[in-house]
Amino acid sequence: MTTRQMLRRTGYVAFMAVVLAFFAVPMLWLASAPFDSDPGIGLRWPDWTLANWETTFNHPYALGSLVNSIVLCVVATAVTTVLATLAAYALSRVRIPGRDALLYVLLLLSSVVTGTAAMVPIFVMMFQLGLINSQYATGLVIAGGMLPAAIFILKDFVDSVPRSYEESARVFGASPTQVLLHVVLPVARPGIATILVWAFVQAWGNFLLPFLLLRDVSQQPAAVLLRTLKDEGGSANLTVIPVFSLLYAVPVVALYLFVSKRYGFRFHGGIKA
């Protein structure tokens, strides 16, 4: 190995070490600070205690906000996944004029509906409908913002399902509904799982819409409550925040691990390998 190659490899290893540390240090803090009797913003070996957990569980809104987040995300994810699957199948199989242009318009809308420019009309509409402080209505609004991108992404998965599968099912007398449920969806299952995880993560971390539409603190999700976790002096409450942050991260990680193990994310010609 020449000197130049050694320097190049050393530089590459050093760069990767810096990148790894950039991501590893916050994760190590998140894993250690909840068990530290005097947590700070720096990383250190914790003075082990469970008092932080007791304080967090005694917070009047901490656990309730996590339940609110789950309700909000289940509604948004279910609506997005079901409607995106049906719309993607229709756009993939039905030949309509301007279909490709429609898909790009949908993608454009996905960056507008949930943008800050749409917050005022969305709030006014929800206020006039009497749906302020409704978790289910807020979940529908979040789903509406995610649908265009979900349809655009899922259509590629549906396009990869061979039409010969559907034709064979029709020859044996399968109805359109049976073709969709028993032929198309099983083959497109990895894509649907991808959309499910993506929609859940997007809804779980959504701050602006719940902040505007859920004015009652008892209805607010964890993403909104996190900004209010302060001590009497107005500083960040480092006793509650580490534990709350760790609990906040668990559902997303658990969902990803479950879907990855159950369905996988490896593809071969549109079919799970």
C-alpha cells in the first residue's frame, strides 16, 4: 500500500468516525440522561437513579400526551394508507388523459397543503366547522396533507405488479375486489408497509397542525407538549425531558422493527425477495 493510499484510507476512517460521533453522541445522551440524578446537556457517566421516571410519570400531561399522539397517528396513518393504496391502484391501472400531469400536481400539493401558507385557511375552516380540539379531525387534516406524496410513492409499487397476475385471477372468475385484495395487495405489501411507516413517522413528529388545531392542553400530542416542559425558572426541565424524549422515541422505533421483521424492505421486481 502506497503512502497516498494510506493517507486516503486514514482520512476516510477519520471522516466516518466524526460522522458516527455526530449521530452517536445524542443517542448516548438519550440512553443515559433519563437515569442520571443530575442530568445536563453534556454526555457523562450517569449517577444511576429512577427518580426522573417517577417525576415524569407524575407529570399531569406527559403520559396522556403520548396516548394523544398514538390516537392522532393511528387515524392519520390508517386514512393515508387505505386511501393512498386505492388511489395508487386506480391511477396505475386506469388510463385517463393527463394522468402523469395529475401525479405531478398531487406531488406539488403535498408541499403546499401542509405548508405554513395553508395554516390560516385550514384553521378558519376547522373553526367554522366546529372541529377545533378534535383529535380525529386533526388526524384527517394531517392525512390530507400526506396523501398526495403517499399516492405518488405507492403508484410505483403498484406499477411493478405484473398485470398477468390479475388477468389470471379474472380468468378463474375473481371479481375486481378479489383481484385487489388477494392479488395486488399481497404483492405490493412491502410498498404499503413503507407508506405505513412513513405516514406514522410524519404524523408522529407533526408539530404545527396539532399546535394550531388542538388548543386544549389535555388533547395535545407529545410533539406539542415537549416544548412546554420547563421548570419554574423557564429553563428546559432536564429532569423530565430526557425520560419523555426516550418514551417519545419508542413507538416509532418499535413500529419500524416490527414492520421490517414482518414484511421486510427488500425488493426484487416489485416482489419481496
